Amino acid sequence: MWMIDLPPFVPFFIGALMLLFTRGMLRSAIMLAVPILSALHLWMMPEGVHLQFAFFDYQLIPYRVDKLSLMFGYVFHIAALIGIIYSLHLRDTLQQVAAMLYAGSALGAVFAGDLLTLFIFWELLAFTSVFLILARRTQRAYDAAMRYLIIQVLSGVILLAGALFYAAENNSLAFGYIGLDSIAGWLIFIAFGIKCAFPFAHNWLTDAYPEATVTGTVFLSAFTTKIAVYALARAYPGAEILVYIGAAMTCFPIFFAVIENDLRRVLAYSLINQVGFMVVGIGIGTALAINGAVAHAFNDVIFKGLLFMSMGAVLHMTGRINGSDLGGLYKTMPKTTILCIVGAASISAFPLFSGFVSKSMVMTAALEEGFDWVWLMLLFASAGVFHHAGIKIPYFAFFAHDSGIRATDPPNNMLLAMAIAAALCIAIGIYPQALYSLLPYDTGYNPYDATHVLAQTQLLFFSALAFVWLNLKGMYPPELRSTVLDFDWFYRRAIPSALQNAFSVIWRVDRAIRDAVKLRLTTYLGYFAGKNDRLSILLSRDYPTGSMAMWVAVVLAVYLLLSFIA
Amino acid sequence: MKDERKYLFDDPKNIKRLLNIFYLCCVVLVILDFVIHRHTMHEWDSLWAFYPIYGFVGCVVLVLVATWMRKLLMRSEDYYDSRSIESVSPDSLNKKALSKNAINEKGACHVDD
């Protein structure tokens, strides 16, 4: 029966179409029904290729299900449902349709079994998600959205070029292990890397996510980077370069996160930090490490979504998101505060919260495979992520100095979405076996041994102690209204102004050359005219105009005469 | 609208209490190092109190480096907001452009003729 084999993006796309023609309660019902029905359908799907057809000489596989893609498929359904509940209060067709299409594109990309299908959904992800940024309807958001779109589309174009090279080399478009030993491999790697926010290609994320709408950021944080992680896990497991790229990704954003004022931008930096852990896991490439990377992606979608939702709730209720403007909100937003702290504990990998059971797999794998220095970097990043996401976010938003804002808790649908996410964070933390049973490999890993729990708790408590000590000493950098320059300064400031200067020089030189040539021509003309004046009388400039008229009359008269004779 | 209610952390005593509990936890965690036999995976983490020291020192270094980065990288809040490049970076870049303009009025802008 063909209905059975419907790829999961189809219900989402149909749902998006239906949203256009409905409103009110019916629209809400459709939005909720789509992810739930699609998830139930996916739950019953056996592994295997469910849809394929020939396209010229190539086999296209729009729907392939295996353990790796299923894992991401499940979490994307959860994320879509949570995001939709979170945005139920909205009356904005643009955002609702865009979010539905975006979630559908993400599912399309996850279940794509060939590079061409992957490319199509890769670009659809960019074109659908950009509306979640544009929907903020401010000039800043518009500018950020355009930069976001350019970089995302660039990634897609590189992917297409890589796919064409790949097809030429291997005579196949199948999306499986690719490896880094060909041009195609490197091109596709770079395309994935841009979407994965590799260092120096990471600024689209920190630039655009904080400019998106309150609800848009929740969707954005779930899909795009995780698709890239999934694609890397499929095509480049065990590529050692990923270990070092990932380690860099875990470390550098935490410095920016500490001094950034916009709390959603702090979360964007910490998103890169968390993706770094996954990239390291993929680079190590052992069963445990891949499991860790995938499990961490699963958990990250939920706890990062929860943190973005709690900060979104703050922005929604107070209209402010800068740490310097907030503080003391625990007094009137107690539920949001508690839910935010659950998210913060999860991302910091406290025992009994979800981050702990997945991050520890990557760390253990790094030690087992002898990446000692990388392990030290990951440990530093773990302490750092607690510092900026675990403490800074809740502290500056809900505690710290009293800002005098007395906003209430957000609407019930927002609270419900956050509560679901928080419940999942705790449930996975307490009972990780449920998550582990879905993972691609069976490693029999147990995170809850005394050594590990103690080590992690010590690390976190003493990171917190450092925060307390620095705060009491007055050495902690205060939240300041500011822009912190990052690598995007090069393409937002340096290159444009360099180009402007260069062009101003080019125009000046151009004008000087033209003027010189013009002058030369005039001189030559004058010279020849002068010579002519001296040589000839008839064609000279000094000869009166009337004489020419007379000569023309003479010529015409001769013509007339000749015509009479002939 | 002035809020006269007293909340949990408005009382400095409560903060003190919380901090004391927190310090106690830290001490207990270090003592647990002696009680629980850790099966370590690496020579580093078999050092005494490796994780507490690493966490503490790591975070202090993190914050100090970040504070230093602020000196280098921090700009005003509307740094990127201004649409024209010239008006934002008045210090170095613009002065040069201006002085050039003064010398050679012609051709300093994009427009050709």
C-alpha cells in the first residue's frame, strides 16, 4: 500500500498547505495533529529503503530508514511538536507555515538516501527557515536574514558541486560513507561544515538566531545544525580532522558567551559549543563515540530548545533580552525560572539530567582512543558551558540585581511546551536506557558509576565556586550594552570598507587616465587641425561656412546637368 | 508601580544560607574523593582533587581571558546598525578617506561622472 510508504516530509508539507486555508481552532488542531500522526507513522516504520525511482542514469532514494536516520527523525518530531505547542498563541500565518515547511524539510533531509534529494532539502531548509527570521519584521532581522540566506545557499551550492563530482567519480549518487580522499569528499565536507557552524563559518548562527522571532528561534535551534551533524555522522565517521575541529568548536564560543549581553546570543554560542561535542564524537568514530554524538544531538535538541523557549518567554513577556536590562524575574516568573534551571542543569550535564548521559559517552571515547589533550579541552568546555549556559543565563535573567520588571509567567501553551521539554530532560537523565536502546550501536555503556558521577559533580560545583568567588570579588565581567566583534566583522565591516576604499582608488585612477587620454586627443586634434589650416584652404577651419554651402549647390547643379544630358 | 512584597532572596540572610550550603557541598565533594575509590582512566585524573582544581582554575582563566577579550573586541551596541560604513569607524579609516577627499575632490566617490 503506497500510503504506508509516505515519507515524513509529505504530511508536513500538506499540513503547511492546509494552514493557509484554515484559521483559529481548526488551524491549531491541524498543526498539532501533523507531528503526532507523522511520529506514530514513523514509529511503525521498519528499517529499509521505502521509496526509490530512477532519474536518468541515477537511482534516487527519497525515503530510506535506518537506525541513524530514525534517531534524528524521532527527535525532529518531538522538536516540531514542542515548537508548535510553544507557538500556539501566535496569529501569524507566515511563521506558522514557514515553521511547518522547515520541519518537513529537515525530515526530508534526514531520510534522503541520495545526494540529490539531500541537496534539495538542504536548500529548502535555508529558504523555509529564513522566514522565521524575517517574521521579526525589523531592519536588523532583515539584514541578518539576508546574510543567513547567502551563507546557507552557498553551503547548498557547494554541496551540489560536490555531489556532481561524486556522481562523476563513482557513477552513483547514493548518500553513504564518503570520506575525505577526493575533491567531491572535500566539497561535501565543506558544505556540511558551513551548516554545522565550523569555526570561521559559525557566524551565520550567532548572527541570525538571536534576531529571529521568539518562537522562530526555537525551531531554528532544533533543525539546521543537527541535520549537518547527521550528515557528518553518515558521511565522515572517523575522520580525524573532525576531532580537532570539534574540540575547537567546544572551546572558543564559551569565551564569547561569557561577555555577550544578548542572552539568546549567549545560547547561540553555547549551541556551537554543544555541536562541537557531537563533531568530536563523529571524528573519533568508534561505536561508543558515534552513539555519544547521536545521543547528544538528541538531547541537545530538547534542552537547547528548552533554554531558547525560556529566554523566548522572557523576551515575549518583558520585551527585553539583554542581560544588562534583566534580573530579579524569579519573583514573578517562578515557573519559567524553574524550567530554565532544568534546561541549564541538562546542558551542564548534571547527573540525573539528560546532558550527562550523552556527553559522558563522547568524553569517555576520547580518553579510550588516546585523545588526551582533546579530552582536557572537552573537560574545560564542560566547565565553561556550565559557567555561561548553566549559571550565567538563569542568574542574569532571573536573579542578579533586581531590574524592577514584574512580568508574569508566559501563556499556558508556552509553559506546557517548556514543561514537556523539561520532563524529557529529566526522564532521559534518570532512565537513559530508553534512549540508549534507540542508538545505532549496542555498547552496554552505563553512565552512572560512582567515579564518573563524582568527577562530574566535583567539576561542576567547583566551576560554580569560581563564579561565586569572582562575583563576590567583583571580578566577574558585568553585563554591558555592547556588540562583541567576532569573525563576521571581516565580512560585515573589513571587507566592505576595504572594497569601498579600493574602488574609490580605482575610480580616481580611472578618471585620471581618462582625463590624460582626453587631453592627449584634444592636443592631437588641435595639432592636425592647425597643420591642415596651414596646408589647405578648402578644408580649413578658417574657411567660411557659406563657401561650403556654395560648393554643395555647385555639386547639385552638376548632378542636375548630368541627369539632363543622360 | 512599586512592588512592596518581600521575595526569597530579598533577605540577605537567605543568600548567606544558600551560599553556606553550597560551600558545604563543595567540601563534602572533596572529602568524598578519599571515601570513594575512583577507578581512573588516565594518570591526570588520578591526581588528588584533579576535577575540583581543574574546574575552578579553568573557569577563573575563562573569565579573565574573556574580560581581556572585551578590551579588544567590545564596541558600542549600535556598531553594526549604521547603514553607512564611513560614519561608524570615524577613528582610523575615515580620517584617511577624508584627508584624501580634501586633496583630491574629484573621483573620491563611487559615482563615475
